[in-house]
Amino acid sequence: MPSIQTVRGAIDPQELGVTLSHEHVMVDFVGAAQTGPHRWNVDEVVEVMVPRLREAQQQGVRTLVECTPAYLGRDVRLLRRLSDETGLHLVTNTGLYKEPHIPRDTFSLSPEELSERWIAECTDGIDDTDVRPGMIKIAVNPGHLIPVQGLIVRAAARTHLATGLAVACHTNDATSAHEALDLIEAEGMDPGRYIVVHAHNMPEPHAQDLLAARGCWLSYDNIGGSTPLNVYVRLIVQALERGRQDRVLISHDAGWYRVGEPRGGEQRPYTAIFQEFLPALRARGLDGDLERRLLVENPARALAVG
């Protein structure tokens, strides 16, 4: 029976509902050597972020995929508390980001050794809890992959093969996107379980076609952020024209409580999709079936295991 792991346990994919597939609740950019729970006040984070999560709920959101990896501010106890308080399904991750948010011992590991650490989080729980990841979150550097990011990609593929979890990879450009896809295929991973995060950074039609031809998911996930709204509208229209709307995810990459700033700084709400983007699609004559596909059906298929 397929399932999706949330911070409160596994659920049926049909329970996911409207899903924001790439968001952040809290991020700590201080670096792997310094970050840790001593850096934030959980009560304050809850006080600041619960209203933002409730805003999303008021728009119909039922699930939020929290994509902050270890050593960048992942706190699964905080996430479970937020989920308990709001009733939202929250999905966390295993994996690593990129320098300086990688612990130094990572550089001397093999892909197998690193994947064993991540598999242990899937089987035993994260940080001495029973919270298990619902996906694998990694990153690649821009341009040709440096060795440590290649190591992380290979380890992610091996973790997927052992657990079935989807891999979502922070990506800046086509070179790194295709090199990462080459690596996961070399490891025996199906690209259909791989999400190119920030695929809107490569908006040219030819670049999108080449990525889509690899069979991966394309995530357009900074809606309401720095990329103009019309870029996302064009990408969705192009996906429809090419018949690949079943391989697209949308989200905001929004939030978040920024550790080290007073009251976590300024948070960007999780609402632009509903207040700006969907109305723009409707103005182009695109219907509710597409909305359901982008926000309900596709995330459930992308994340489901089994």
C-alpha cells in the first residue's frame, strides 16, 4: 500500500490534499560547524510561524513539504510541534545541502557510507525521535559538479534505492541538472523519482524540453518570489502544450524564520499561488482540473512510496 511519511507518521497519499511541495519553516545559515538547537528558541519560532501556517490553511493547504536539510536548521521536534498545533501534515527530509552547510567529515566518506547515515534516519528516526523523512533533499553547485556534491548525489540515489523515497535537488542551471541526472542514472535510479528543484531557473523552452525528456519532475517553486509571475505562467502553458503537466510541481520556497535575526526576520507568506498565480492561470482559461493536478495529484504521486 503506497504511503507518505509525515512528521506524525505515515499517511495514505490520498490524505495529502492541497500540497506545497517546496517550503521552509526555519533556516539557519550560520554553517554546519555552528548550527544547532542552542541557536533558536522553539517557543518563539512557534509563535512566529503558526500564523503563517494558518494563512496557508485558510487557502486550503493541507500539507507542506519542509525542505530544510540537516545542518541548515532542520528541527524535527519543532516540526512535529507545529504539525500538532496546526493540524497540517508536515513532511521533513534526510540529505545534505552544500558548503558551508556540510559537516567536514562528509568529505572523506564514500557514497555508500553517507547513504548509510541517511538510511538510518529512515529506519530508526531522526535525532533520537521517531520522526522519519518523507523525502531526500540535496543540492548541487552551479556549473560542473564539484566532488562533494557528486558524492551527495550518488548517496541520495543509493538512499532512494534502499528506501523508495523521492530525491529533490536544489539546482541552479542546466549543466548541474544534467550532470546530477547522469549520476543518479549511473547508480540505477529512475529519473521519474527525481525532482529538479528550481527548474524555473532554466525557463528557455529548449532547456525545459531537454530536462523533461530525461523523465524527471520539474519543480517551479519560487512563486511570489524574485522570478516574475509571468515566467511561471509561461512555463505552465508550455508544459500543457507539450503534454507534460503530469510531471510538474509548484510551490513558493517561502517562509521562513531566519535564525539569528530578531523574531526570525521578515517571513514571506505561503499564499501567492492562491492569491496571484492561480488567478493568472484562470485568466488564461486554464481550469480547476489543472489546479488539482498541480497541487494535489502530482505531489501525491511524486512523494508516494510503495
